[in-house]
Amino acid sequence: MNAFASGQLDLAPRRRGRRSSIGTWRWSDRIVLLGAWAAGLTLCAIAGAIVLYMGVRGIQYLHPSLLVSSPEAALDQSHSGGILDPILGTALLSLIGILIATPLAVCSAVWIAEYGRPRWLGRIMESSIEVIAGTPDIVIAIFGLALFQTQLLAGFSFVSTVGGAGASGGGVFGRSFLAAGSMMSLIAIPPIFAATREGLQALPTHMREAAYALGKTRIATIRRVLLPGVRSNIATGATLGISRIIGDTAIVVLLLGASLRIEPAGSTPGLDVLRGTGSTLTSFVYDNSPAGEGNAPQKAYAAAFLLMLLVLALNATVNLIARAHERRTGQS
Amino acid sequence: MRAGPITHEPPHLAALADPAPSTDPHVPPVRRIVVDREPTPVRPPEDRQTIREARTAGPERLRVESLTVTFPTRTAVKSVSLSIHQGEVLALIGPSGCGKTSLLRTLNRLTELTPGARRGGRVLLDGEDTDEMQDTDLRARVAMVFQQPNPFPMSIFDNVAFALREQSRKRPRKSELEPLVTDALRRAGLYEEVREELDRPALRLSGGQQQRLCIARAIAPRPEVLLMDEPCSALDPISTGVVEELIHELRRDLAIVIVTHNLAQARRVADKVAFMYLGDLVEHGTTEQIFEDPRATRTRDYVRGAFG
Amino acid sequence: MRRLAPDTRGLRSGVAGGLRRRRAPWSDRRAARALGGVSLLIALGIIAMIVFVVRGAWPMISHQGLSWLGSGGDVDRQLENMLGTSGNPPSSAYYFRAWPLIYGTLLTTGFAVLLGLPLAILSSIFIVEFAPPSLRRVTIPVVRLLAAIPSVVYGLIGVLVLVPYVGNHLITAAERTWMQNRVELTGAGLAPAAVILTVMITPIMVALICEALITVPRAWREGAIALGLNPLRATLAVTLRAARPAIAAAVVLATARALGEAVMLSMVSGSRSFTPSLADGRTFLFEPLRTVAAAIIESAEGVGAPALYAAIYSLALLLLFSALALSVAGYLVKLPLRKYQVRA
């Protein structure tokens, strides 16, 4: 924001110079001026319209009771059941995704920022993360589907007999919270990696040099000196990652099935939920909209409103973390 | 720290080193390292004097009347009055923070870019109040060269032609621009070095060449006044010498105002010198007078190097 | 808490012994190897992804070669037919001509980028150049907000607001009857899809371009102003020009995002693999279409059927391939522009 400040023509002197009044600009410049204002205001207007519309609909349809009752399989969806299970599903997926993604991303970022040999591995790893960041989430979901159908991992997924597609015996393998969660971790890795690496690169070298001069090994320096310094970066990256996980629909639809409620599979407590299916806020909205099978736009609005609130809250959290970090360390 | 001549000298520097053995055993000898290249011929002071006297100062181009410039945190320039003539080089000297750069930037109304800047007094260009002009017109007539060379990320040709293209009504063709660009490059002393490669990226040039390119870019539209903000401070000594030669050539057609930290440079280059201290114009006169017979004590202290 | 064992060995016990009893700290080499291993894991994961997708698509390629990229017949019906396959289907069961899907993807992505890029550049200039500070404080969070809204919410608003509006107010009854033999015009189609996709990808480009405009050295802009340009022209002629690599990168990123968008498009584009043609005049904008990504997400239910599985995976392979190609294109596009910059 600081860089913005100095480009202004702000002058209130005792003698006022004639500023370059727009009347003397060329026509092409004036059109650009008009276009720029129009573009900026259009974006604001669109955002305002979306927020207002979702707000109105959300308040209309989101009753607190919905938040605590589970969805019910009833013909008239508009009056029955709540959205508790989708909320839990969203929370569970985010948890799994972040728990897997954060260690992976932080370790990789630390390795690339502090070690980085052999070089070819570094380049491959950076390209891989770029590939992940650029891959559409639907392709990642497809990958997950194939991955969890292999012998090795099929035990972790749910055999779905719902919505069977005429498959030979069994049903559809490859769907479970664990499957969806692990693929979600893939889309959360790039933001955490980028944030952590940036944070590490921003740390002044004298921090490291001081620690080495005191005789600490590199890994000890990383653990004791550097990682605490990038705590807020990791937090920012993780929050961004959660925000992406919460908003993702394709992976959920492909890897979590379409059951209304959380349906555990098997009998081990805990593991059964992981192996089971359920829904999230995103898949709930998708299914209840005219594009899915549902005919309950009211529920869809309610869930969508909640979704937006969550995403906005997460983005605001990112800002708060960044500002607190700024205040504490004087860096921006 | 041991006394006595230093014995471990690389062979090629040994010939150039000038150990001045001191008589005091506790003081190590001073070694001057001389750059092993051809030094630029610098005109000895006497020649400079005669040339200056032979030239008559041209018409007055810029007049500054009681100029005051204030920023939110400080007053940079306090009621300064000056006169700048064509054919003359005016050097603004003074310690850091004395307001010479602010004064220079006010001459082409560049201070307006800083929020919170206020100005009092008048600046007249050829008798016209610069406040009454369009700032874009003013800057077409009063050009500026900055401390850090800042050629645009374009080819050499496009850099020099930049102002020419922007200031003309219709898009001029390359054939129309070529003679003007060539002329500007010649006057800036760069043409011979780049004549084959006008389409090369400007950023590939060396620092000294970049600064000469910026000068060519500034003088291409034939301004009346050229403002130079410490143009040589980022350059090596050879390039500095070349630019100083340039300034000698250019002042025939322009009025030049140069801000410099380097007193020796001011002495070499300037006809008139204005010494500023903390926003005040302490003394203003010819180079000889300021350096050899300054009237104010502060001026005397500064040019003798008592503070800087 | 460790109990200090009673000592019988004199100096070797107590504090010195305690220190030796502590776990040896990780050596740097172990740590480097461990961390490097994690990084390798990620790289391997990507290779696994490519391998798995190719493996899934292999039956389609082996039965149909590359002709499944061409056109021929109704894609929707082809996909439906594949639903019923099981076991080891014959070659004929794999009949698939996905061109209408590819065409739909190209149409929506093309529109979105063509509309979005000028919008993004002008908005960035607005934010960096013209906006008064109060408006700037509003516009930047607005851009972030638009980028953060989940695609399913965009899709919901599209299908519940835009599509009915187009269907009821923009499509005339005459057009409907004229098209009724070929396809039903419901309002879901190219227009709402392209508009919403534009809104979705513009914030991405605005963020990148703004950052680039700010990072360009101010000395250049100041030099341009000192040469007599007004601030807007200075920004256009110098700063924007210097930001060209960033603009190219923004376009690549936005295109990748548009290509991969499945959820919103499946809600809003009509899900009929019809090929809208310009020859239809104004109706072109209202004709339904289907994109590759949307087709995948819509067919995902039937993934147990082998032929459908192979079809879905071949479409995914197509998307993966395009994403990789775009990354390479992004890198290549920046190269010649670097010639004139200090950095890009």
C-alpha cells in the first residue's frame, strides 16, 4: 500500500499550478480514463451485488436450527432437515487436508530455502508444485479416484452401493473422507509452500549467521530460530489453503459421493468415518441446486451463504495475521 | 598494524603504488592506488577561465523569485532568488539536505509529484510564470537528467525518440525521427559508440553510456534549460569526465543547472555557483569568487572542506 | 524428570553424564536427506498423477486412437451408451467423439479471456493510477473477495438468477420455436457461462497486473513525466509496457483457471453438447454447450462402467495436457520480453 501513496498529484500550495487538466489530454487518453473508471466501478458493483444478493437470500433461508440438525431424506426438501452433516463434512475434510498438507509443504519449503542440493531435485520439486497449482481440481479428483482404487489403498475407501452405475458387483470404490481429504491436501500445498518459502527468504541472513556462529547445526537453527520466525507465514498459507479446500466442489463430488449424511463404513470408531462418505457444504449446494438432483434452492442458498461467510472470515483472518505480524516485526 | 613498507604487493600494482614512507615509525605508509587507464584530459583551470570570459552569457532563461518549498515535515527551500542564463552552467552546492535537489525539482514542477509539497514564490521561464503553463508544456522546455540513469526498457532509438513521439500531434514516421535522434545522440557524444546498434535494448549499455543516453533523450526535443541532479554520482571516473566534457559542449545552446556534491566537479564545470545551507541561499556568484574569495564564513568553511 | 542415579564413577556422572545421555541432535546430513525425501515425495506424486491418468485413459486410446478428439454424433448419447458397459467391452462400445466438448471449452475460455483481459488491465490502471485513496481501500478487498468466492456459489447465482433472466427476458419465443428441432433454449448456455467465467478469472489477472505495475521502478515513470508526459500517458507508455511479461503470465494463469472450471459451468452452461454456431446470429449466445471439465464432473457417477471410465480419463488427460502446455507456454512467452527488462 505504501507504493501507492507517492503516485498522487496532491498539492495545496500557496500558489497553485495549473495541473494537467483533462481538457488538454488526447482523446485516446480520455477514453482510457473513462474505461479505467468504468472497469473499477463495475468490479465493485458486481461484488456488491453478489454480496447483497447472497446476504438477502441467506438471511431469508438460513435459520439457526438448520445449523444443528442433520439433513433428512424427504421428498419435500424445503422444509425438512438441516445442514449439520455438510458442515461437519467440510470441517473434517479441511482438517484432514491441512494436517497432511502443512508438514509436507513446510518441509519442502524449508528444504528448498535452506538446503536445495542437489539442484536438479530442487527444480523438479518447484516445477511439481507449479504443476499442482496449475492443475484443475477436477483432474486432481480423477487422480484421487484412480489412486484409491488400487489394491493398496482400496481398503481406505467406501464401497458405494448408492447410485450404482451397473458395475459388476461391489460398487464404486474410491470414495471416502480419507480419499477426498488427501486430495484436498494437494490443493492446499501450493499456498503453504509459497508463503513459507517467502517468509524464509525474507528472514535476514544475519539471523542464520548468528546461530551458526554460536555453533548450532543448520537443522537446529531451522527448528529453533527460523521456523518460529515464519510462524505467521505458515499460518497465513494454511488459512489460504483451508479457504481453498472449503471452496472446492469437484474433488468432493468425485471423491466423497452424494450421501446426505455422514455414513461411516466399517466398525472401527474414527476410522469408520474416515472410510465413509458424506457431504460438504459445497456438494450440498451443488446437489440442491437445479443442476443436481435436488429441488430445494432454499437449502442451497442457506448453505451457500454459510460458505461465503466462512470464506470471508478466513480471508479476514489472513489479513489480521499479516497485520499482527507487521506490527510485531516491523516487516510487511 | 606494523610500520614499514608493505611487502606483499601484487606485481602489477607495485609499479603504480606510491608508498610515501613516513618518518613516524608508528604510522603505516600511505599507498595511493592509481587506476591503470588513460586519465581523461581535464582542462587546467587557467584555460577554463579564458574560455569562460570569452563567452558572453546569453539571455536570461529562468528566474527564481523568493521561492519557498515546504514539505509536511520540514521546510526545504527558504525564499531563494536566482537567475539562470543561457550559455552558463549554474552549480548548486551544499551539504546533504540543504534543499538543492528540492530547488532543482521545483524548476520543472516535479515537486508536485510528492504529496504534501507546498510552494511559494515564482519561477519564470522566459518571463512566463511557470505556474500558469501546462506542466507538460513546461517539462517539454525544461528537461531533467537524474542521478541514477533511468533509460526506459526499450531500444536506444526508442528511448531518444520517446519525447519526440509523445510531443508531436501525429505519429511521426521513423524516417522523420531518425535525423533528430542522430543529432541528439551526436550532441550527447554517444553516437559513434552506438551507431550500428540503435535497436539494441538500452539497458544493455554500461552505466556511463546509459547516462549519456538519458542526456540525449532529454535534449532531443530541444529544451531551453537542462536540469541535472548529481548526474555523475553513480558513474565511474572515466564516464564522469566524459559527461563533464559534454556539459561544456551543451551549454552553448542551453542553460544548465547542475546539483552536485562534488566540489571539485563544481569547480571544473560551473560558471556560476550557488551555495545553499539548510534551505537558505547563502551565497551566489562566479566560480572563482565562491571558491577563492567567498564572502560568507559558512561558504568559506564549506568549500575548504570543514564540513560536508 | 530424570532421576540422577547414585554415582560411583566420580566425575563422569552428574551434569556431564546427563549431557551425554541426551539424545544426539539430528545431523545436518540426516536432516537434508529427510527433507529432501519429502520434496521427492511431492515430485513423485505428480509423476504418479500423470501415470494414473494415462493408465485410465489407455483403453480409450488403444481402441479409438486419437479419433475421439474429433467430431461425429451426439456426445451425450455416446456417454450414456457407455454407462451400460461392464467387464471387457468390445471396441465399438468405446465410440466417442469429444469435439463438441472441446469446442465448448474453447468458446467459454476464449470469451472469458477476451472480455476479462481488457477489464483487468483497465481496473489495474484504475487502482494504481486514478482511484482516490478511499476508493482504493475499497477496490482492493473487492478484488480479493471476488477471487475467493467458491465456484459453486457463482454457479448457484448463475443458475438461479442469470439463467432465468436470460431464459425469460432475452430469448424470444420466435427464437425458441426456430431452434426447437435442434435443441431446447432454456437460458442456460453460452451467455451466462461466459459472463460468469469472466467475472471469475478477472480478479486473478487484476491481482497479478497490479502487483507488476507497482513493482516497476518508479524512476522510469518519473523520467517519462520529466519528459513532458501526463501521468496517465507515462503509466501507459512506460509502466504498462514494462509489465508486459506479467500480463502474459496473468493471461496464462487465467486461461488455466478457465479451462479447468467444472462446477460453475456444469450448473450454468446447459450441459448439452451442442455446438453453438455463429451462423445462428444472435441465438449463438443463448445456445447451450458442454465443456470438457463439466462433462467429467457430470459423468462421474457412472465411473464403474469401464468404457465410461476410459472416456472420463481421456478427457482428464486432455485437461492435464492443456494445463502442462499452458505452463510451458507461459514460460516461453516471457522469454523474448525479458530482453528489454532488467527483470521480468
